[in-house]
Amino acid sequence: MSTDPLVVFTPSGKRGHFPVGTPILDAARELGVYVESVCGGRGICGRCQVAPEFGHFAKHGIESKAEAVSDWTSKETRYTEKRGDLPEGRRLSCSATVKGPLIVDIPADTVVNQQVVRKAADTRVIERNPAVQLCYVEVEEPDMHKPLGDLDRVKAALERDWGLTDVLVSQQILPIVQQVLRKGKWAVTVAIHQDLESSRPTMIAIYPGLKNEAYGIACDIGSTTIAMHLSSLLSGRTLASSGTSNPQIRFGEDVMSRVSYVMMNPDGREAMTKAVRTAVNGLIQNVCSEAGVDPEDILDSVFVGNPIMHHLFLGIDPTELGGAPFALAVSGAVHTWATELDLHMNEGTRVYIIPCIAGHVGADAAAATLSEAPHKESELSLLVDVGTNAEIVLGHEAHTLACSSPTGPAFEGAEISCGQRAAPGAIERVRIDPVTLEPRIRIIGAEMWSDEPGFAEASKATGVTGICGSGIIEVIGEMFLAGIIDEDGVLDGSKAAVSARVYEDNRTFSYRLWKTEEGLDITVNQTDVRAIQMAKAALYAGVKLLMEKHATPTVSKISLAGAFGTFIDPKYALVMGLIPDCEIENVKAVGNAAGTGARMALLNRTHRREIEETVQNIDKIETALEPKFQEHFVNAMAFPNKVDKFPRLEAEVKLPERSAGANESGAAPRRRGGRRRS
């Protein structure tokens, strides 16, 4: 074992041992971590910025200390003198060197091949009944014979013209009300917030003259990505959408590693809360800039997220969610003010957070349930939000169940040897000829397949850089259908006689999917297959538990939600055994259902009451406490499953013959959280 310090790069998770004194840039290049450098490491361009992270990282087994990176160098001093200060916590990787065990984050804003956050708003028409109402009133001017304060005369006008009585007033209005009245020549528009019909109306903003537009944001805070939509509260139109990587990834790729970070570092919760709120504020600026809207005109907002994202955004310590009984600090809907969360909008802007379903089934799953409404279906419907922690809802109008299952980050490219997040250049589609074992690929950023004319030219700008989540599902599914791996996920070494793409790799075999122009191999090895087996088995085991609780062997409809779920080909989801057998045409990608549910709650307060009531009626199943989870997990390690049959899939796709042997058992994950061809 090497005695050199271990260096781990996030968010990729790539790691290696390097001698003391190794420039961080050299370490990144040796591991294949993309760090841009235009000036050749001379400290001139400033493109190679990295952010060393300090603290105890249990996930990586590292105590990353400040002294693990070299002191500030003359090269960095010269750069700041000529080009301006580096952002706080940043170093030039061409200059900073390794001195000890170290965690190094590659900031998202430094990466040219930036992750594509594919969570656009859908085009659904949502009936409007917003919690914010704009009320134009003409106010009586002051009269010495009627000694009534200016604000009280505004209240009187609201009662006279709008029937609003007993109006509460936000503090920030008191210092400006007289100025606004005089600027508007005694005509003003008042923004009234009233979430519940029975609650007292609250004056949250006041404008001189007639104001005929108000805006709201709906935000889905995911473990990996954050998506935001800006909507008009008056027309209901979505004016702009934006997304970004969740900066908390540098503290841990999955939610339980972030809980571990909080437990190990006294300031961990504060650091992650600040990181996510800063990212949300950045998205507010982005959507407002795109739509030409002043952030001061945002008057309402809805946020969703899994329980740990929910708690960290609210500034709540998520430690209790790290172990049974997975207790939430708050499960019901949260009503608060944007200023309380350090969000840069109007001081009167309200925040509504959709309720969580259970300790590991959050507000995002509730929002997706609101959007897709399995609880309203006459037949059994399955909703799966596929992510690092899959959230699963199964039900119909008589009975609905929910659970989560710890799939880990493999579906999003992490823990895969050539895996990456969805970015230009990533392989997202794969087909393998079952006779020659030769592949065809398609990458993000190019519309044609690799065997079509023009692919080389179209891919030149980005190159072929790795395999993203949908590509990983397809390449392993195709390897199974082509016989390169058997139903137990073992790579068949005898296929090396058929194609040189199958080759011996230590004591196992690997499949060479692609060779880049730089001569680097993009491969799928045995460890990659095992990582996907573990992830898909965990998801399927969670679904299977709900089906057993529902006493049903089949489902009629399956909805795949989330950025990853949106881009999974339903055929390969079934071939892999990611989901139970179903008619392929009844398996649909429904996009960012959590974001859609958040927009529904933003634009119509009736939907808020609906999901609050629905959550109370959903039965919650905790997979970590279910004794049969392990059994279902082991059976689901096989492709598509060792025990369960897939007759509807087999009617469409010719699956390899089942072997007589038993599959290699796997350990269930713990919460460390002529076939038809397209």
C-alpha cells in the first residue's frame, strides 16, 4: 500500500496517492479529472482554480487539514496582483501542491464541459388561484379633521374596494408607506398574501400607482442538481428556468455522506446551508436576468427537496435522519419569509415548503405525487423518482404507499470507472451488434449516431468524454442482450474470441466501448457492472416491498421522474430489471415531476391543501426496517430478476436464456446513508 498522501477529487470521487509536492493540476490530469488550463500551468490564465476542502470526510476516510495543501505561492500572488483576487477558498491548481491527505473540489463554474441540468418546466396549464393578490386602491388624502394614519387609510381602502378586513402588515412596509403614497399620488397597488382562506390577509408589498405584474419561483433542491422556474402569478406562464449543480456535492455525493459530514464537523451544517442558499440566490439572479424581471417583484415561492436537502435548506441539523427511526424535525408544510432564509428577493416574499411524506421520502416526492396523482388513478400506478436516493410511490384511489431506497450515485455516473455527469460529450445512447459485438453510440451535444456521416465533425467540439447515467443503463443492458454479460452480471471471457473489445482485465474481463481521439479507452469493467447491479437491485427491492404490501403482482402504469428518469429508455429500464414488468408503452418519462408539483403549489393554493391532505393518507414503508428487503435485493441483482418473470417485456424483446445456476449474492445497501432493436 502506498505511503503517499491520498487525494480525492469531488464531485467525481476519483482518487489516487501522490508524492508530497505534486501540483494538484498534475494529480487531476493523472486521474483523468478535467481541470482547464489555458496558459500551460504558468499561473496566468486563472482557469485551473480548485477549492481544497477541510474537515473529516468519513465517506472517503480522510481527515483533510489546511496544512495538507501548500502555502500561498508567488505565482498566485502575481496572479492576484495582475488579474484580481481569487474567490474565497480557491487555489490555482498549477501552483498549489499536495502536502497531505486532501479533498479537492472542482467548482462547477470552472468547468467548460458543464453538466447539463436537464430539468426544464413542462408545458402543463395550471389553473390559477395564487396565494398572492394585487389590489389597486385609491386612498383618501390626509385630512386634519380626520386624524387617521396613512397606513390605516390604505387598510380602509382595501376593505372598501376589496372586502379585506383585519389586514396584517409586514414590518418592511411601515417605513415606506408614506413615501409610496405620495409618489403614487394617493393611488397604490398593494400585494396581499393569503394562503389559507381562513387566515388573515397580510400586506407584503406596496407600489406607487398601478402595478399589474407579480412573480413567483418554484424550486426543486435535489441532491445533485437544483432546478428553478420563474412564473407570472397573474398569467401562470413560466417565464424562465435555470438549473445548477448542488454545491453540497463537495461535502458528499449522496445524502447520507452529507449527514456524516455534519456529524464529523462542528460547522458542517452551517457550511452546507450557506452553500445551498448561495446556489439558490444565484438561480434567482439567473431566471430574473433571463426574463427581465426585478427580484424585488418576486412575491411568493415554493421549495421542495428530499428530507435532508429540506432540513439543510431550512438550517436544520439533519443528524436524526442518519439512523432509525429517521425522525424529521418538521414533516408538515412550512410557511416562512424569504428574509429568514437569506434569499435575495422582496423583503415581504413568502416561502411555502411542501410537506415531507416520511424520514426518507421528502417534499420532492410529495410534489411529484401532486403532479402525477397516482392516488387518483383507478388502476395501480407506480411513480419512481430515480436519483441517489430513489423515492417510490405506488397506489390508486383506494390506497397509496411510499418508500425510499438507497440507490447511491452510480446512476449519475459516480463510482463508474468512465462515468460522468450528463454533460456535452457524454455517451448517452448505446447499441451493440449481438453478432460482432461492435457498438454504436450517441453523445450529448450531437444528434447523430457514431456510424452516421458527420458524427466525427459534430463531436469534435466536445469529444467523447465518458458515459452518463442513461448511457450506463443502455450499455449494460446491451451487453446483457448481446451475451457479453450473463444474467448474474458476470462478463463472459469467452467473448474475447469473438471481439477484441472484450479483454482480460486483471482477474476479470472488461468491454472497450470507445477509444477517444486522444487514444484513451472508455470501458465498462466488472466493478462498473456490480455498481449498477447494486443500485438497480436496491430500487427494485423497494418497489417489490410496496407491491407486496399492496398484495399485487403487477402494475398497470409506471412513471419515471427526475432528470435521470427522464432520459432512461423504458425498454432498458425493464431489461435491466430496474422496474417491474409492464407494457413498454405504459412506462413513461414524466420529467421533473417534483418541479411541476412545486409550480402547481405556487400557482394554486388549492393544490397546497390537496398535497397536505394526501400526505396524511399515504402509508409510509421504511425499507431499512423491512426484513424482506435483503431477499428482494439479492433476487434483483440478476438481469432482469432471478425470481420474478417479465412476460410482457419478453413479448417485445428476446431475452437471453436463463441459466440454471444461482446468481452471485450481494449485500443489500445500507443507509450510509431476432429481438426488436431501435
